Amino acid sequence: MTAGACRPPYRGVVEQRVGWRLAQDVGIAAVVAALGLLEVWLPMDSIQGEGSPVLSTVAILLVAVALTQRRVRPWVNIAAMGVWPLLGLLARGDIQVLFLGGLVPLVLLVYSVARHGRGRQRWVGALVAAGLLVFADLVVPLLRDPGELIFHWGVIVIAYLAGHGLRVSEDRAVASGARAAEVERAARERTLTAVADERARIARELHDIVAHSVSVMVVQAGAAEQAALDDPEFARRALGTIRETGTGALAEMRRLVTVLRAPETADLAPQPGVAALPALVEAARESGLRVNLAVTGHRPHLPAGLDLTAYRIVQEALTNIRRHSAADRAEVAVDFGSDALTISVRDEGPARDDAAEPGHGLLGMRERVALFGGQLEAARHGTGFAVRAVLPLEAT
């Protein structure tokens, strides 16, 4: 495997972006240098003073080189601000005062330091720029005119404030993006944790169902063994029970291996099912919620896992009503069709002002329904909320 093959996929994109920015900065520096040299060697009317064009050319080229590093190495821009003062000292103040070759590059240097400087570089750059202007105003008599003072100080201050404002906005956007990413990551982790917990809970319940079925099979097998000679009819019924229970246990075992089993001590007691719904509804009524339960259709023999899932859906839906709704009444409908079991739980709302924080009840319902190849719908219904689950019967 080559070194390039193991590079992170985003590395090439970052390198292209850095290369493109460097190309932009080189282009800006080239334009600035060209304009400054044209101003010096044409010459243009914007030149003030009788200084050496050679010294001006050297200053223009040095500042242009610094501008190529305006984003990569902002400190170079700070150093470049000292080019003109240094040449002014060497020429004993006899230098040209340039607009395109002097003020324009200085504006870009100040803006670049304020926009791209790191840490204290922005404040150091501001002090250096202020010191440069004070030095120029003291050394170059042409810059002492009140109109000239207002102009070049105003332009430099505006350039710095523009760069600083853009930098602050960018920092805030980056921080906001980081916070949003952190919130999304935390929400995703909570969701994954809730899914894992719900699957572990389902696995525990299915484990208990299978364990109960196996215990029934053991008891029936022992009874059949004792009655094999004395009561063949009883033995035949016991063997039939063993066959049906074993078939159901195998079906539940297949579902069990699809979820994570949390290591807990199993309870061999049977789990509740549709038959326990009246007791569940009565408990809800005692808590102050008026619940109407309607069971229609012919109820076939349900596998224990599906029976438990139907019970849990109604249980969780009623719990959500008590936690999140101001409704005092709920409707529960259980319909046994020819090929599907349909469960509907709805209330008329509205949502409570002091509702509890959203939990993972709906997520748990979806996990249970998906385990049996069913469908779950949960949405606002008028002023209230409705949950509707369809569980296939032929898949059991």
C-alpha cells in the first residue's frame, strides 16, 4: 500500500484549499506590486516628494512579498509595516509618498493582520500600524496637512475594523458550528444508548419467555413420561403441548439472537400480554386518566413475544399521555384482523405546559414493532396525539 493510499480522504481537499488561497494571495501581491511600480516609474501624479524611485521600488517589492503570506504567516505582514519607516531612516526622510505603492499595500497589511492574525498578533499589528502612522506624520511634512491626516488615519482604522469584524464573525460561526456538532453528537449518542437499552430490555423479556416455555416443556415431558403407559390420551395431549410450546420457543429464540442480551438474572415468570390490557387500563384509570378499551375481532393464539409487544405498545402510549398530554381521556383500540393485529391509542390533548422531557418511548416502540416486521405511526392528531401499530400475524 502506498503512502498516498492511506492519507485521510479530506487531506487532499484541505491541500487544494490552502493551495488556492496561496495562489489568490500571490495574485493580490502581484497586482499591488505592479500598480506601485507603475506609479513610481511612469510616474503618476499621485506621487508626493522627491525621494529615490529605487528605494520606493525596493519597498514595494518587499511589501508585495509579505502580502503573499498574509493568511499563512500573518506575523510577516506585521514585520512588513516597518519597511517604509526603515527606508525613510536610511534616506533621512527623503522618500516618496505613494498612494498605490504605499497607502494601498499598508491598508492590505493592516486588514490582513486584523483578519488572519493569531492570538496577540492582531493587537500587536494594530499598535505597529498606529506607530507607523505617527512616525510618518512626524517625519514626512507632506502628511501633516489636516485633510491628509484625517484621510490616511481614517482609511487605516476602517481597514482594521473591517478585518477585525470579519474575524469575530468567523470565530462566532465556527464556535456555533462546533456547538451544533456537539449537540448533534450528544443526541446521536443518546439515541444509540436508548436503542441499545431497549434492545437489551426486549432481549431480557424474550429470554424470560423462552425460559418459561422450556420450563413448561420440561414439566409436560415429565408428566407424559409418567402417564405413557397408564393414560396414553394424557400423554398424547402432553406431547402436543410440548410440540406447540417448543415451536413457539424456537420462534422467540430466533428473535432473541437479533438483539443484544444484557447480563441479568432472568425471571421465569410469564410476561403480560393482550389479556392483561384490562388490568393496565384499570391502573391508568386509577391515576386519573379515563381510558376506553375496545377489543374487536377474534383473538387467535399469539406467540408470547408478539403478545408482550402488543401489551408494551399500549403501556408506553398510555405512559406518554400521562407524561406529555393535558388530556383526561384516551381511547385504546385493539383489532384482531385476519392477517394483522392493529393497535391504536389516541388522546385529544393538548400538550401539557409542564410536560416532562422527551424520552425514548417511541423509539422503543419502533424497535419492538420492527422486530416483528410491523409498522408504527406516531403523529399529532387534531389537538392530541395518536399511536397506531400494525403487527403481522402471518409472520408469527
